[in-house]
Amino acid sequence: MKLGVSTWSLLNLDVYSAVKAIGDTGVEYIELWGEVPHAHPGWVDRVRLKDVLSTYDMIVTAHAPFTDLNIGSTFQPVKGAIEETLEGFVEFCVDLGVSKVTFHPGSSHNEQLVAEARASSVATLRRMIRAASRRLSINVENMTKSASRYYYPFTSTPESLLSLLTELPESGCTFDTGHAHASGVDLSKMRRSLDGRMTEVHLSDNMGSSDDHLVPGKGNAPLKEFMEDTNGSQVLVCLELNPHRYTAEEVLGAVSTMVRSTR
């Protein structure tokens, strides 16, 4: 198990400062947040970002952008633009030396469109796998269950996550503990069900009702058992803390505590 941090946790810093702050903690890897104002291809100075990353001996992963980029969209003119944008992000990540990119699997806004939208999501993820061309890995993340009749996120139940992964044998899974706990999913049971497909974890806590991205131990998710089960594996465990709740100092303090507890 290798510990890391998402730059999203330090969203109030620019991405270069966030990378430096995370690297200075001594963690083994970092996840780049692929949204503005962080590692978005049209926003960041790629040479400068590569330079600051090269300062540290960290594994680098990335979270693909998802704002306005629903890969489950069934509206073809939009679909083409989404796929071109995400393919560009994959190429950007290859250039940065990223080892894996996590994607949200998309959603449908209407129950009658769920099957078509899900097929659209699978097709786009397969296209991302082809674009990666074994230069990096494509991961699918589990999402938070919704009670809305106008929002149907894919992979928000164990069954839907496993079903999607079955159709994408070349992809891995980034398992988000916060999403799972807020959806009523048994974390350790789900980890066992993934049977080697889980290669990355997004680690945070909550009280079981919403995805609050709390420091582990500040909610009621059974993270101790989950982490004990995960320890000893090659899984990357990425701390994702709410940058609108915690200061950079609080995030880095939590990171340092986790680093000490695993040594």
C-alpha cells in the first residue's frame, strides 16, 4: 500500500505549490486534479508542472475532468466534443508521466435513458483505453447513490460497478470510500468483491449521508478495518480532503499523521 494525496485537497493553492507541498510531506504518490485551476491542459504550464513533479520521487496519477463532461451523454454532437476533450487529457497525462487516470463513469438524467446512457459510457471508456494504448491505465470510479428522479449516476451500487468492470476488462477501479459509505455500501465486502480490480483508493470519511470528504476518523465510516484489509497490497491510497472545509495546513497535518502511522 502506498499513500498519496490529491492536489484537489489543496485547491486553494496553485497546482505547482500544491505539488511541492505534497511532495515535501514524503508521501509516495500524488494525484493531479484535472480541473481548472489545477492540472487542466488548457490552463496549466505543462513544462513548469513537469519540472516540479520531477523534483520528487512520486508515482503520479490523475483524475480526469468531469465538469460539463458527462461520458454517459447520448446527445451525439456533445458526445464527440466530450470524447475529444478527454482524449486530449489522456495525451496530456502521458506527457506528464502519469501512470493511471481515474474517470467518473457518467450518468443519465432520465430513467428511460439509463440503458442507452450506460452503453454510451462504456463506449467512451473503451475509447479512452484505446487512446491510452497501454501507456497508462484507465480506472473507473464508484459514484454516490442519488435519490433524485433526475439523476442516475452509474456505478453507485456494488452490482452496477462490478457489471461495468466486467465490460471493461482492461480497466481498473478507483474505489472511493466516501462515495461508498454515503451510498450504504459495505466497504470491506466491496473491496473483496473487486478481487484485484481495485488499484487505487480515494480515502475520506463522512457520516453516511453525504460525501463530505472528512479527515479519516472524523466520520463514522469503518475505515480502520478497510485499511487493515488493504495494507500489504500494491494499492495506491489517495487522501481526498475537502479544500472548502480544511485549510492547507490542516490537510498537510492530516497527511503527516497518516505517513507516521504507516511507518
